[in-house]
Amino acid sequence: MAVGPDFEQSETGESKMASVEQVQSVEQPRASEHGAIPAPAGIPVENPATGETVATVADLDRDAVAQLAARARAAQPGWESYGFDGRARIMLRAQKWLMDNADQVIATIVSETGKTFEDASLAEISYAGNAFGFWAKHAGEYLGDERVKSAQLLVKGKKLIVRYRPLGLIGVIGPWNYPLTNSFGDCIPALMAGNSVILKPSEVTPLTSLLMAEGLRECGLPEHVFGVATGRGETGAALVEQVDMIMFTGSTRTGRKVAEAAARRLIPASLELGGKDPMIVLSDADLERAANFATYYSMQNAGQTCISIERVYVEEPVYDEFVQKVSEKVRALRVGKPEGPGSVDVGAITFPPQLQTIEDHVTDAVDKGARVLAGGHSKPGPGRFYEPTVLVDVDHTMKCMTEETFGPTLPIMKVADAEEAVRLANDSPYGLGSSVFTRDTERGEQIARRIDAGAANVNDAMINYTALELPMGGAKASGLGSRHGAGGIRKYTSQQAIVVTPKLALKREPHMYPYKARNSRLLAGLFKLLYGRGRRD
Ligand code: NDP
């Protein structure tokens, strides 16, 4: 299958860059015949499940990013003129392209993240497939002109419109845990809103973004409307200096830097940052379901999901049974190099420093008195793996309960009652996702409303992310703004208020010069009539 000149698919399913001339023909070092970039301009991309280098990509400097931006800006008005229908046509073609090329996209994701085929398929292909269709269908509805009525006397008889206009050039900076969903996924609504977009993927996982750029080009997206700026953190920082709005997903630490840089330029920033999602299990919960959900949503994607279940609070009467069920399920998980669908349950640790963070959190917990009921160690190489791990006898003095672990670990804490569970769930700088398990769904909803998090699921977890109609964003240090829903596309636009006065209008309106006592009294009387009638408390 051909997806353009930049990739070759090896028999093992690994992607190779045959050329690093980016999707845009920015001047940069040419690839050698073997696809290698002369050092120091190239960044090697490693397969975390094998330790092998699968590709090398260009490390764009400030000038290259500025060139990309200039070309993207020049292309934007033409793209905007396609209108919602024209843009939707290309996105729907891209949806079909993704489904036709799903095997290659999955192989590329797996080769740079080390995740399982199922994690790539369920949480990435299905997300992007849905997102192409969703934004193609709903962009016009969310961004179409809105006629509004006003109670204000001074605008009576005029036509009032709220218009959403594209901001121009959007920068998207993405993390390594979901190269398709979290990096490329945010580009879809930005493009549907009529913007040009430059995506800066994580230096660890740039290949999926480059492949998607090839796909969009094949589907007829005009040249330079979408660009991929491969590089390190400096490339991301250079991108913030060029764009009209920045969408960032990653750590709270880097998110703060991005927000500061955006503030200096007075451009909007939308930030999806870290999380420490709590799960609460009440004593009337369906324990088998709760144990399955705790196991799956803490270990899926090897725990490297911003809305993974990172800590569990269980009411005392069902604590022992819940812990036993979860421990058995976690011990049964197969961890290792993904060889194909169904080969393993838990894949690799994508980001090299993450392994130290996971080891540090487990060691810290054990040093402070926690017990390990499953796993507890990294696996010897090749590749980077950590055993699916269950920790008990944990408390909030331990890092595993308060800091983002972002790995296949599940600390479980016994609580006296729901009140203690809610207090501990909220005892966190983060507030991204959360879940409550109980057979009393009304009570579950009441508890969900008391959790300081951008999302709360009752008898489920993480699933809110898949409903693109719902806003997805964080409270507290988990971010600003949201993706999905009306706000998830309106953030890529500026609002313009348009007021049209009909041609048959007075030459001079009553509030204008010259001020006359009679007119002023008349207007004051009218204001009183409008706003001063009726009794108040
Ligand atoms: P970062 O926040 O450091 O990186 C996210 C993206 O920002 C990457 O593309 C990165 O580039 C880029 N970047 C780095 N520095 C800058 C800068 N100064 N200006 C603009 N862009 C910049 O996350 P990491 O990948 O280092 O992961 C660190 C931690 O973040 C993890 O341990 C995890 O806890 C959390 N995380 C949260 C995610 C989420 O979904 N909310 C996703 C991933 C990680 P580059 O990768 O090339 O350095």
C-alpha cells in the first residue's frame, strides 16, 4: 500500500523513513539513500519494545519552523474558502483512508510506542476514525453563524450575529502516549474550523504524525495546510512563537512553560496536562465489574494514559474481596513485546525516563510500608517493560498516591466510608478524570458531582473520552480549556460580533447629540420601565 514517499513498511511492521523532507518542502538536510540523517540534525526513533532504532527524523530548528509557519499561513485563506462542506469532504476521505490503511497505521504506532496492537486499535484508530466523521459532521453546527436577540433597547430592530472565524495558524504540541489520538486528534477540529495547523509530535513518537500527513495529502488536503514539525522541546518552543493559538498535551511542568510563552504573546492556549485519577468503590458495588474496570483501566496502554485509574479507594466491608479479585486479574496479565493481535496484554514503557518514575514510586511506597501483591519490578531487556503491579497498605504520604505514575501500577487504599473516599480523591493537585462504583446510581451521581475533576464516570472509567459530544478537560493542575464538544472546536476560532442596522433607519438616534433634557428624561423613564419595575427581595 502506498502512502507517499516518506515511509517504507518493513516486513516486521516497522516504519522506516525513506526521506525526511517533511510534508512541507522546508529546506532541511536530505536523507541519505539508506534513510539516515547526517548527525547532529537527526533524531533516532526507538522501538521501546525492542530497543532498536526504527527511523530517524529531522530536528527542525527555529528557522525551519518559521518557514513552515509562513507557508502554512499563506495556505490558510484558500483552505478557509473551502467552507465546511469542502473541508468535510477531505476529512471524510481521510476517515476512509485511515480505515483502508489501519494495519499500517497500527504497525507504525506500535513500532514507536511499543504498545499492544489492541491499545493502538481500540484507543487510537477507533478514536481518529470517529473524530474525522464527528468533526466533519458537527463543525458547521458548532461554528455556524448564530443569530441572537437582545433585551437592550439600543439595539432593538438590528440584526445581531455571533460569528466564529478561524484564528489562522494553530500549533498542536503532542505527547508520546497516544501519537494518533492525543497529537493528531486535536488537529482534526482545528482544520475543520478553517485553520492551517502545524503539529509538533513528541520527539519519541513522530512517525505516526508524518504518516497521517501523507494520508491527508493523498486525500487532497491542499499543500502546506498541515505540517509536521519534528524535533525536541526547542522545536515546540519555537512553534509557540509562530502560531495564533497553541493546543498542548503533556506534563503540567511543560504545560506551565507553554502557557507562559503564550501569555507573553497574548495568544490563547488550551492545555491538557497530567492526572492522578481516583476510583471509588462503595460497598454495594458490583465487585466483579469494579475489579475488571480497575484492572483494565489502570493497565491498558501500560498505564500511560492521562486518564488511567491511578489510585483506588475501597470501602472497608468489600476491601479484602476487591483486592483479591484485582490481584488475581493483574497477575494473569501477559506483558512483553507485541508480536501481533492477542500476543500480549500489556506493552512497553514508551518514554525512557518513565521507567525510573515508576520504579521510584513503587520503591518509595514499599519503603514507607506498602505491600506488593502483584508485579513490583521492571523486566530485563531488550525493550522497556514494567510488571503489572498492585500495591496495598498505601496512604497519601506515598508518591504512588499523590504524583502521576503513568505506568502499570495500581495502589489500593482502604477507607472507612464514602466521605473519606471523596476527601482523599480530592486531596490532589490534579483533577482530570475519576470514577465511582456503586449499584445505587443516584448516590453515585451525587458523589461524582463532588469530585473535583473534569470528568466523572459512574460504574465506568475513562469512557467519557470516547463521547466527542462531551467536553474533555482538566480541573486544577490538570489543565485549562477542553477538547471535544462545542468548546473543543470554538477554541480554534475567535468570536466576532456583527451588528447590522436595517437601511430604513433614523438619521439620528434619540440618545445622540445634542443632549436635550426632554430626550434624557424620556430615555431615563424608559430604562426605569424596562429594568426598575416589579418587587425585589
Ligand atoms: P512533556 O510535557 O515534557 O512533553 C510534551 C510535548 O511538549 C512534547 O512534544 C515535548 O517535546 C514538548 N515540549 C517539551 N518542552 C517544550 C517547551 N519548552 N515548549 C514547547 N513544547 C515543549 O512530557 P514528556 O513527554 O516529557 O512526559 C513527562 C510526563 O508528562 C510524563 O511522565 C507524564 O507524567 C506526563 N504526560 C502526560 C500526558 C497526558 O496525556 N496528559 C501525556 C504524556 C506525558 P519532546 O517530547 O520532543 O521533548
